[in-house]
Amino acid sequence: MVEKLMTKTIFTRRIRTSLLLGAAWLVTSGAALAVCPPTTTAGDDTCLIESGTGPLDAQAGNDTFALGGPGSFTFNTARLGTDFLNFELFRKVGPSIVTLTGVTGQAVDWTVEQGTLIVSQQQAINAARSAVVQAGAFFEVTAPTLVMNTLNNAGSTVLAAATNLQIAQWVKSGNGALTLGVGLDTASQPEHGQLRSLLDIAGNAVGDTLVTINTALQSANPSATSGQGIRLITVAGTSTADSFRLANRVVEGGFEYILERSANLGGPGATFFLRSVPREELVANTVALAVNRATLQALSFFDQGADAAEGLGTRLRAWITAHGQTTRAAGDAGARFNDDMIGVTAGVDTGFTSNIRVGIKGGWGENSVDLKMPQGNGKLDGTTYVAQLYAQFISGPLMLDASAGYASTDWDFRTVAGVRISESIDGIIAAIGAAYRFEFPEPVSLTVAANLLYDGTSCGDGCFLGGIQEKTSDWFGRLSAKLESKAFGDEFRPYLSVSLTDDFGGGQKALFGQGAAKVNAQGAVFGLNAGLNVAVAPNAAFFAEAGLTRSLEADVDGYRAQAGFRVTW
């Protein structure tokens, strides 16, 4: 029944289900409410209003006010207290986008069932009320600040840039999604501001939420974050690391941005920060360069097979050596790696004169590198081949040597996501050295040596990622001293040695945009070794050496071992 009271039309029939405002819904000042015959289905009445004004009173019962229709429109929530009265349930239905404006004092809880509901003004939803976002639906906040009681999010909640959503009690997620707007050009500014959205929860965060970072806001030149990073989510109550976690990698320029939870001291609360780290391709590049150099040291520069050549004259000599070493090192920004290497070297030389020996040597090595980064774990596997020509000059206690050759390593990188990237590091290698043996009263001798080494291998610009630039020193040096005993005769000679190895460039670096990664695995590395030479026949000897390495300026340590057999004829 419809009654006309004064100039307004009041719908006095009880509406048990819904009022739908369609895409063509208009308010015409002074006009009567459009004819709105209810459609009854299974005892429920539905009324579609296309245009009109005047109060519509739902009267009693659990009546529903629904916004929807095939198109998008704006609804002023101030009308909930003047034109649409006594509704208890408020729904967003249909695929349309509906934007809430105005200021309402009505206690309205919204259920977003379909499409998108946008809140564009601070008090378009009453601060004492809540929202339920169902799966597949979107709840978007563009108001600078929106205060609500609770948020039950099984769909997608989207905060535009410079918005602050404040939840007075709790946020519950049923595998819901949260999109936050962040401008990364000013990533060094950690607080909420012009290009930051912020979610503040005064109570608990229940369930897991997948977070997507909208980086479309001034992110042409992304920068590094400062301190703990950009504050995006605060939870005063309880939460876990999985309460909010990234749905996808956030990669901009040379940075990857990760979401980390920092627990508050002395209470249950926590803050979730977005922090920059070098992207994993940069880290893999620097680690591959560092491991490559450590492998060359074992297979080329410090092989004991060509040692102890004095007194051989013009005789031929051949040897084979097995190598094993492990290196553990930390890079910058929390990256760490552990490398296990095995390899084999072999060589042959002859006396060109009684003082000069020339020869050829080569080697093969396999590396297995576990790479741990803040964004997850990766894997590097490498195969190295080395070939060199070398010469030695021996005159009494003095020995000079020089070598030059080529080295190549094929690397296979498995990213955090399991993607495989293959690259090669290759180039010229060379070394020069001098050693002098001091003879003490039997049975001890001391040999001191200095070596200058050239490692010209590189992966080249674009290694693991197009546009990467490598920055590393090609030169490094080594000082060593070896104390050898003949207390058991020439057939059994144990020794101790110490060494200090240093590259002159501060480590291996890779650059991409403003992002950079660095590993300093050969900076001031101290080595302590014990070994022995055992003559098993007049023209054959066994040799072995084992020791440890520690860096004096970086978090680097490792162990090395080699053992081999040499013959002369």
C-alpha cells in the first residue's frame, strides 16, 4: 500500500529483502518517488528504484538496503538518515563500482558481495561500524583517513596512496587480499605520507592476508629504504609473520622489496615494514664472481703439485692433485652463501736448462653453492676449466715463477622461484711470484714467498640480468711463509705454513640502477695450513695439505685440502 503524506511518498509495505539502486538512479529535486512495485519471490520483496526522491521507510524487520546494478554510480550516505529509513542490512551487489560519499551518522555495517565498493570520504562509513568483504569482491578506500570498528576480509581490500585505514578492534582474513599503494622513488622516507598507504589495527590480526604492493606511484627511479623500511601495517594486538605476507615479488630497478614483521618490545604488538634488498640476480652475480676466484686459487695459483722443483735439472716431472674446499661468507644486505668445491689438477714440466723449467698445467672443478638471501634461498652450480703455461727459474734458495692461461666457468643459477638462469664467467688469468728459502741448522728451513695474481675473468655486463654492471678488482696478492722440517730425513718432510691473501678492490660488486650487491670474500684472508711430502720411491712422492681460512675484515671462513702424487723421470 502506498500513501501520500503531504508532498512525499512513503513506502509503508514492509520490505523484507532489498532495495536496488540501478546505474540510471537519479535524484530529481521535488519529484515524487517513482513507481516502485515490489516483486515477490519466495516470500521476499525486491524493489528497484530508477529515480525519485522522498523518504522510503522499511519500517520493521531485518530489511536490506543494496547498492548495485550494471553500471557505476555515486551514493551519498547522508541520505541513509533522511531518504532511506530503518534498514538493518546494507549490501553491495552486482558487478558495478559504487562510490560512497557524504557524512553519515547511521550505524551501518556493509557487506560487499560483488563488484567494488569505494569509500571516498572520511565519514562515509560510521566509525563505529564494520565491513565484510566476500570472496571475489573489492573494498577500496580512497579517503585520506577512514576509521572503522572491524574488517572481515575474504575478498580484496585496496588502500590508495596516502590513505590511512584505522581499525578499532580486529581484522579477520579468510585468505583475503590487501593492496597497498607505495611510491618507491622516495623509499628512504619510512613514514606514512603522500605516497604511502597505512593500515592501523588496534586489536588482533586473525588469519593470513596476501599483500600486493601497487608500485605504479612515482616508481621510475626506485631507491633503497632506510632503517627498518617503510611502515605499512601496525598491529597492536596479536599477529604472526604470516598474518601479512607478499603475494608476489616486488621488484623495481635494482631492488627487491620484502615485507618483514618486527615485534614490539615488551608487548604483543608488531609492525610490518617494506624493506629493500638487492635483487637476487645482483647477489648471484657477485657470489659467482667471488666463488670463481676462490676456485681459481685452488686449481691454479696454489696447487702444490709444481712445488719442490729444485735439483731436478732437465728431468721430466708430472703430477696430479685432488682438491676440496668449503667457503662460507656473508655479503651485504643479509645475503650469505656456503660453497663446496671439489676438483682435480694435473701438470707436466721439464727442465729447459738446469735452472729453468717450463710446463703446462690444467684443472677441473665443481662448485655447489647454497645462497641464502632475505627474499629466500637460491642455488648456484658451477663447472670450471683451467689451462695454463708456466715457467720457473731456480737458483739455489731463490725461485721465480710466472704463469698465464685461460679459465672458464659455466654457472647455473636457480632463483628463489625456481627459475634457471645460465651464464659463463671466463677470461685470462696470470701470476708472478718469488720465493726464498732460508736454511737453518738442520733440520728446519723457512721459505717466504710473495705472489701477484691476475684474475681477468668476468661475466660481463648483463650477467644474470640485462643491464647489470660488474665492478671488481682484477688483481690480488698473497704473502706466505712455510716452515719445513727434515727431522725424519728427506723422505718425510712435514711443514706448517701461514698466508695472507687480499684483493685490492674491496670485493666483487654488481650494479643495476641505484641497486648494488657486494661480496668481499677475498679481503685480508688469513690461511693456516699443515702438510707433508713423503717420498715413496726415488722418483715418486706423495703430498698432502689441509688448513683453514679466516678473513680479518669480513665474515668469511673456510677449509681447504689437497692431496696428490708426483713422479719424475
